[in-house]
Amino acid sequence: MTIPPERLRQIANRFAELEARMASGELEGEAFVQASRDYAELEPVARAASSVQAMREEIAGLTEMLADPELKAMAEEELATLKSELPDAEHRLAIAMLPKDEADQRPAMLEIRAGTGGDEAALFAGDLFRMYERFASENGWRVEPVSMNAGEAGGFKEIVANVTGTGVFARLKYESGVHRVQRVPATESGGRIHTSAATVAVLPEPTEVDMTIDDNDLRIDIYRSSGAGGQHVNTTDSAVRITHVPTGIVVAMQDERSQHKNRDKAMKVLRARLYEKRREEAHGEEAAARKAMVGSGDRSERIRTYNFPQGRVTDHRIGLTLHKLDEILAGSGLGELIDALAAEDEAKRLAALAD
């Protein structure tokens, strides 16, 4: 993708203007904070643009040197090198110019729910959670369960966790959707392959400043916890159900003995769901286009199949099959899938930018 010279000049002028404002000492408070953000966002674009501009100018100078018989041979050699390197430099610039998702650097709320398949689906949900835990560990992230509902034979009927670290949402956002598993359950005596599913939703986590919630919009119900948990289950009204009346979004939490802690956790999940809903509404068609690649978390959208008998994992959005099932479930191989999805997403956005 070739960036017009005028666009390069605009980038250089804007960056120079920001540098001058930052150095002037005139900016204070929120104005300085905003200018700092703009500078940090524009800096990689400006550096890439400067590199492209310098290469183009050098090519122009070498082209003029071709007319000099004594310099022609040297100029031809350097021209060949520069012309082969310029497309890569322009590609890097085009990528740097792509609109950034403001949520990419945020932590994420990871929700995994067992779908069709009974106990086997719950076991698979547990496999997926451990895969993400290991992947997070490799990336230096922290995973903290917020709530969980264990399956009777192991795994989870549902688990919600908070994942924190650098660039969490940028990587994990490609995981939203239906994950399908094909394998022979341990309880299957006939050796038949069963198909089960689990759904994954990855939501960027906002701060209270990003997503303020009016208390008047909430209906909060307190009730007695149910299921495993000890004697307090029958004696303490600690479970919390919060309904956001305008949207109908409901979050229930009962993992903690403390009603206050359950309320805090429920509000954290509610804030993430409302923030994602607001993002979808704000971006409109752009969000719909992104979901076609990234995945929407829609419970009916099958994005990936894990086939145990063949040892393969297939991502249906990009038609990629890797015969590395063990590595992927161990977390170490998941990055290859995510890299491929990110590259495809990038290519589609570059194509849209060129149209």
C-alpha cells in the first residue's frame, strides 16, 4: 500500500506540532495528559512515515545519479536494495496507521460456559480454562477467578475470570465464540467419538471512570447461596443478583461468604458487559465488521474445533488447521493461532483502508 506524499507531510507536521506543544510548558492538567496520549499514539506512525520519506528521497537522488557514468553502477546497486526494502517500510507504515482499538491494552473478563454435551462439555470448559491460564502465564499475565460453578464430573459448568497484564484484550479478543471438541469420553465404553461445546466470551474491562453506572438503574436482590460451600450456605444471605434495568443484563454472584465481596464482583462483571455493549453501539457497522473476524461471543457462532482422534485444531474463521492439539491445549501453541487470526484481521483492515 503506497501512502501519498501529502499524507506523509501531514503526519510529520502533526507530530512536530505535538512535540512543540509538549516542550512549551504551556500545557497543564488534562490538556497535558491528552497531548501525551496523542504523542504516544502518533510517535510510531511518525517514525515509520519518516523512514518511508527518507527512503523515497534517497531513491529520487540515486535515480538522478544514474545519468553520471562514473556513479551509475553504484547507484544501480543501492537503488535495487532500496526499492526492495521500500514496500516493507510502506507496509509497516500502513499497519501503524490502522485505527487502534482503545480497548486493546485493557485487562479482560474471560467467561467460559459449558454448552451441549453434559459432563463432557464441562470437562472441556475446564480444559479451555487451563489452556488460557497457561497462555496467560507465558505472557506474564495474571488470571484471577471471579466466580465458578464446578461440573459434577470435573471441569466447570461456568467460570468467569479476570485476566490482567499488558495487551490482554488485544490477544484474547479473538477467542470469543463457540469452541467445539470431538473426542471419546472416558466414560464411553464403545469407543464412540462425542461432540461437545463450550462458549467463550472475552470482554475488555473498564474502570469505574470509563463506565459509570447509576445506582437508580440497578435492582439488587440478596438471597441464600446454594450448592457447595459449607454450613454458611444454609445460614447466610450472601448471594447477590444485580439487574441493570435499562438493558435487562443480569449478573449473579455467590462464591464469596461476604455479601459485600459478591456485590463488588457482580458489579465488575456488569461493568464489563455494559462497556462492551456501549462499544458495539458506538462503533456500529465498524463493530459488525470487526466481529466477522474477531468473533462476537455469540453462543451460536462456532469458531474452532478441537479434534482429539486426529490431534488437530481447526479455526473455521480463517480455515487454518494445525496438528498441534496437545501444544495448543498446553497454552504454548495457542499463540500461533492467535497470530494467524491477528494477521488476517490486519490484512482485512488494510484492504478496507485502501478502498
